[in-house]
Amino acid sequence: MDAIRAWPTYLGLPLEEIRRRAAEAVAAFATCTVCPRNCRVDRLHGETAVCRSGRWARVASAFPHFGEEDCLRGRRGSGTIFFSWCNLRCVFCQNFDVSQEGVGAEARPERLAAMMLELQARGCHNINLVTPEHVVPQILEALPLAIEGGLRLPLVYNTGAYDGLESLRALAGIVDIYMPDFKVWDPALALRYLRARDYPEVARAAFREMHRQVGDLVLGADGLARRGLLVRHLVMPGGIAGTREIMRFLAEELSRDTYVNLMDQYYPAGRVSRERFPEINRRITDEEFDVALGAARAAGLHRFDPPRRLARLAAL
């Protein structure tokens, strides 16, 4: 079967090819370079560094999620698997207990595959892998087991975009929908808020690779996402995220048909307080969100989630 025409995409690959990629990725744990941190610790033998993860993935929760984008949740929900820990240190993280405190339990490949199949049995439209940047090898290990068990749902790679290119290339022909969040544009602010000065450069490279693999988002007749890139961007107080520059990058270096979810739900969370990071210790205003929408339109973007956001754009 042609990998381009197969759907889900991974059905176009022999299981042995997926197993080969998994084995190569796991072997790299010996001096880990799975993500851009390049910590080079021996995760095979339990050493940990920035992501605090060793040999096995840790999962905080797995459930049908009805709060995702319209084209993912549909009527029966997106089958979301939240991985614990993270390779970023976002001070404003709204899932701080999961990403930076590691709430959850170890899930070896057999358990991870079982979670995918359980979500499929519950009627979910897709398998939504949240914060997967540091556990790509474990996902690749579990996938053949899930496929043998009858998995036939598309995979969504739901990432903060601090991804290693080798990890992304290992997912070519496997992931159907990439859903990265472009967080901030300025390196100095990336250091302040994410603890990763190189984040903007890494994210741009990751976006290019994801788009190269899957192209613009394609929706089925039922309105559900089938394949492609779906971009998230959280609008921040005072425009500190660099929304204008990010929207211009998407339109000019990827495609004006890029499907974008500009998110207005920022609130102070994680380590943000009046004493620490006071400049982002508030929600955004309606005016700030309208400026972000205007920046997206000015860049030439025209596909938004939710679709009703187009009406708001037309009113600007």
C-alpha cells in the first residue's frame, strides 16, 4: 500500500520498518539526543536530565478529550494521551503538575499500546499524543503492538515544537496530523519564559519538517482532520509571544493555507505571580486578541479554528 494514500498513514509502512526505527531511536538513549537539549545522559540505564524521563514513558492520563479543536474532537472526542514531564520549563504552563512535577505512572510499550486500543474502543476519532517530544522512541515501540491489536486511528502529534529533527524524521509516514504550538518568537524571551534560548530557531526548523511531511491540513467530508499541519498559538499579555512575526513566518515560509488556532485562554498559572513574572500576571484583553487576529489576517492566513472566528475577523 502506498504510504501517501494509506490512512491512517502508518498502515502504509511494514511493521518491521516501524520496529527498525524504534530500535534505532531506543539505542540512541545510551547518549540521549532525542530532543534539542542533547543531554547525552544514559536513559537506557535510568539516568535523567532536563526531561526527567528514563527508559520508559510516563503517562498522566488517557481519555476522550472534548476540549480540543473542532476538527479533532468531533462527536466522540480526541483520544488523548498526556505524557508526563517535558523538555521545556514554561513558567506559565497550565498543566504544571504533569509537565514539571511528573504526575502519572510508568507505561511500558504493552501498556501504551493498550491505551491506544482502549481509546479506539471508546469511539475516539484519533490518538492524540500530548507532550511527546521526549518519548518518541517509546511511542515507536508501542505502535506495532497497537497495530497488531487492530489500531486504525490517525495519530496526532501534539507538541510544544521543541522537537529534535531526527525524532521528527523517524515519524515520517507514521504521524497523520502534526499539531505544534509556536510559543514565542524572541530568543531572550524564550530563555526567560521557557528556559530555552534556542526555542524559536528549533521551532522554525521543526515546523518546516512537519509541513514537509504532511502539508496543509486536509479535512474530510465529516469535518474531521485527516492529514496535515494544525498550528496552535497562545496569545500572551502585552504581545510578548511575537504573534505578528509568528503569523508572518507561517504564511511566508510554510503556506497561507496553514490552519491556525489562535488561543485566547491564557491565564496566570505555573510559576507566574505578582512577584514573579508580573508582566504576564493577568489575562489578555479583547483588544490584544483582536490585534493577534489582525496580525494573522495581515499575514495572509485565512483558515482558523474554530471556524466562527472568521466572523470576528470580518468585523475587525
